[in-house]
Amino acid sequence: MEDIRPAISVISPVYGCRNCLEDLVDRISAVLAHRGETFEVILVDDASPDGAWARIVELAVTRPWLNGIRLSRNFGQHYAIAAGIENSQGALVVVMDCDLQDVPEEIPRLLDAIHGDTEVVLGRRIDRQDRALKRLGSWGFYRLLGWLTDTPYDHTTGNFGVYSRKVIDTINQMPEADRFFPLLVRWTGYSIAYITVIHDKRGEGQSGYSLHALVRLATNVALSFSDKPLRLVVKLGLAFAAFAIFFVGYSLYRYAIGDIQVAGFTSILASIWLLGSVILCSTGIVGLYVGRLYSNAKKRPHYVVSDKLRDDRQHD
């Protein structure tokens, strides 16, 4: 049977939201069917602990436009997105969360905003329906990430948006092991537009990003996409060198005028500890970069698929 490529692909990584999936896919179907364009919905089960895969399989029986990908273990949200976009076929690709905070009824507005030279349209969540601590953590994460990568980020935006096939194909060609979707999109340099969208309350579960997880993610992304930590180490080394030169000059001056004092044990010990800490910190940062190089040199796949629905699917 002839394979018909859909006009629109909707990608949603799934983790901890089994009971939201029917509402999610039916609302997506309703808004896209109204446009009269062919579409597919790809749900990527990132080893969800609540049996989401069985639910995806069940839903796909009566929905020929629904496809499912099951990862062999929990690789993380951005790797699940990578699995979805690499298996998508639409000329336009929508990426959204599965917990219904990204409102499916906003998809047509995002699609309509792509025109001319615009290749990406992102939803700006002005009135976020999250707890204050979650909003604060998100704000802090993007501020830290922006500082570490020298790339400005708007904490009101996430993955929810529409991406042209040109953008998706460019990202799919990137070989690096670390997949942070928003930064990969910005790196392409294609034109991005923003529109304000409604942000709803979570339909089920809770966010998998704790404060510790956000800090770890920001650190990993910075090490993968920026050399700023190394440049900071160099600047710190130069600052200590300048201080040492000043201190030596000051000591020589005091010696020349006959004002000689023997340094105390505490100051010597404190100096040794301070210098030793800087050396250990610098070595650790360099070691993290070497570890990243080692991970990329192994050239392992970004994710492992254990199950997939409808390799030769049809689209309505």
C-alpha cells in the first residue's frame, strides 16, 4: 500500500501520565482533523513506570494515525524527543508534553504562525500553572544555563512549538551524544517566532525535574555545548597569578623599607588550602570535559528502541 507522508507530525514524550493519553491524543486529533490536513501522532514511552506502553498500544488499535515508540530504558525527556523527531515524517513537527499542560487546542495557532522565513514557532507560557517552587526552579535553570552557554533563554518557553522539516532534518544530522532539544534548535540559527499560549494544570503526575536534576541538567548542557567553564578556570588562574605578583611586589617593598614580618602559620595554611582547592576544581572541570569527549568518542546511539508500532502506518 502506498505510504502517504503526513503534513503534520505531533511528538510527545511519555513519562508518568498513562491516564492522560486518551484525552491527549483525542484532543490533538480533533483540532488537526478540523484543519483537513493529514497528520500523525507519535507517543514516545520513555520507560514510563505506570504501564504507559500498554495504554499506547490499546489506543493505537482504533486510531490509525497514532504511532508509538518504546525506549528500552529511561533515557530522559530530550532523548525521547530525539526518538520522536527522527521517526517523524511531517513537513511540520509539533513537540509537546504529555501531561496536558501544553494545551492541544493551541496547536492550530502555532501552525498558522509559521510563514515566510519563520522556521520555528514557540509557545510562550506567560501565566504558568505550576507551583511557585517549580516556576522559581525553571527561572533559575534557564538563567544559569544562559549564563553558562552565553545564550539568552526565555524561561516562559519550553519545547512546545512547531518546527519546520528543515529544522528537524538539521537537528537529526547532529552527531553529538548530548541532546538538549531547545539548544539544538537555537544553534541551527533559523528564524524563531513566539506567540503567547495558554498553560494548563497538569492532568496527572508531577514533574520529573527536581532542583537537583535541573542543576545537573544545566551543568551537563554547559559542558556539552560551551567552553565557558574552561574559560572561567583560565580567568581564575590569571586572577590568582595577578594577586601573587602583587603580593610578591608588596613583600619586596616591605623588605626594602625594613618592615619585615614573618607570616603566621594560619595564613600559610589558608593559602595552601585555597590554592589546592582551585587546582582541584580546575582539574575536575577539565576531567568533566574529557569525560564528555570519551562519551562522544564511543559513538553509542542516542537511545535504544525496544518496540515500535506501525512501521508502515497509514494516515487519515
